Amino acid sequence: MKLPMVYKFRILQLQIKRTIHNFFTKFANEKVVETFPYAIKRHQSLLRRKLGSSDPVLQENKITNLSIALKSIDGIVLNPGETFSFWHLIGRPKASKGYINGLLLSQGEVKTGIGGGLCQLANLLFWLALHTPLEIKERHHHSFDPFPDEKRVLPFGSGASVFFNYIDLRFFNPTNHKFHFHVWLTDQHLKGIVYCDNELPYSYHLEERNHQFHHIEGKNYRENEIWRRVIDKRTGDVVQEKLMIHNYSEVKYEVFC
């Protein structure tokens, strides 16, 4: 029992440290109903897809959890100089708030836990933010790839792992513009749009490069890069090309290398 207790104590330490650090951060808190005039990026992700041998009930539970969490995100405005924080807005996912057991990826394993499935919302928000001039201040990726690509729309490794409260998704607004996030559920999808109060001079395009599988000492690994090109809308010129994400993770399903 010593190791589980040590693990729980370490998590508590990290959560307390993050709580103290939060006092010195200017977070986004303002919410508005009316959207801003310029839609910068739209995205949607399927609520239900085959995830290995996992229980389909967990996906239904995930939808319940998402419906609770997005109420804290929908309508949030990120003003100049502010930081968007996933956990600052949502808070601890607890049963008393209506959260139920969903699928979690933790310590290299697929597990269940209260509030499971919220990573899908973090994934959506991260993808939207990548298509803006917002600065990604904190983003974590899963240490392993648990499921094959069935109905996966975005490149492998373009998501964001979250765990209350020290594994967070955060982005900072260094511009003079305001950004507005609208997220909602339909019967089939989680959807989101990021708006701006002014038209931006640049567009942002993401692409996957150098995708490959590796077989090393009896284990399979997956690697890729996700690059971003910033394009001047007026001239069509590429003004910046940058490696945003380099992924290298163990694969937990059968692959043919």
C-alpha cells in the first residue's frame, strides 16, 4: 500500500503547488452570450466511436460529463493579457456536481474515474487555439496511444491530456484582440468555434509530417510531427513555419510495422 499512498501524496503536493501559483495568474473569467463578428476556426469531434474493447457505456457517461463541463467554457472571453485555464474554469470534477464514471488514460493504462472523458473537450479547445495567435503556455500529451485510428479526424498526438489541477491546458492572449469560445453538444458531435472581435491578418494551417511506426524490443511506438504555417491573408505568403508538436508514444494496440 506504500506506493499508492506515495502517488496520492505526490498528486496532492502538485495540486497545492498549482493552487498557490494560480494566485499570480490573470485568468479569463468573463462570459458573453453574443458571439464576436469574426469566426476564426470551427471544429467538431464525434461523441461515439469504437475505442478498442472499452465499454460503450463509458462513452455515454462521457457525454454526461462533457455536458456539465462545457457550461463553464461556453461563452468565455479571453481578453488581452489574460490566460485561459481549463481547470480554473471547470474546477474539480466531482460526483456532487453530477460527474459520473468515464474513461481515463492514466499511468500508461486505460481506467475509469469520475469525470472521465473531459480530454475530448480539452482536445477541441487546443485544436481551436492552434489556429489563432494565442500562445500555448501549457499542454500535455498522453504518454501512450491506446486506440487505433478508426474515425479519428485529427492527426495522432494533436490532443491534450488534463488531470485536475496540475496537468492543465493553458493559452495566453498576447494580442490586442479579444477571443470568444463557443462550445456545444449535438446528438452526434462535440462542436466548437473560436471568434475574434477583429479580422486577423493571418490564417493558421496545421499539417502532419514524418509519421511512422517503430518496433523496438518487442514494443511498438508511433512518431509524428505537427507543423503550423502562418499565412498572410493579403499576399498568400507563408510568414512563419514552425514545429508545434513532436510526438513519440508507445502503441497499445496491434500494428503491422
